[in-house]
Amino acid sequence: MTARVQHFFDASEGTYGYRRIHVDLAEEGTECSPELVRQIMRREDLVACQPRPFRVTTETDAAAAASMPDLVKRNFTADRPG
């Protein structure tokens, strides 16, 4: 059973958790409970990782910033340093 769980985990490139692996095992005809799959994965240190999509968050849109009104109306110029 451990070898089959390892096989499905490796086939999913480490993204499947115990629920999906349990579904794969059930589809191939292996009878087991989700809790057994979870225990096997815990014992073998198989931790599923769902990669998040990369999003750039540090770039500014100069055109959008130029079109925004200055609601605060502050003057940030200085006559001398300090």
C-alpha cells in the first residue's frame, strides 16, 4: 500500500493530498480508507504542496498613477534640507 501511495504522490509531482490519492487508489480497485492513506503519507513524510501562481506585485503603473487626483493636496517641496 505504501508503494502505491508513493507512486501516486510522485506521479502528481507532490501536489496530491491524501484525498486525491485515496480517489486514485479507489479507481484502480484498491480498497482503503482516506485515514489509512493519510497515516501512510504522514509516516513517509509526504506533504502535498500546491504551487501558487507567480504574480508581480512591485511594479507601478505610471499612467494610472498620473491620472489619479491628489485628494490630500499636500505640498512636499522644501526650501532647505531638514
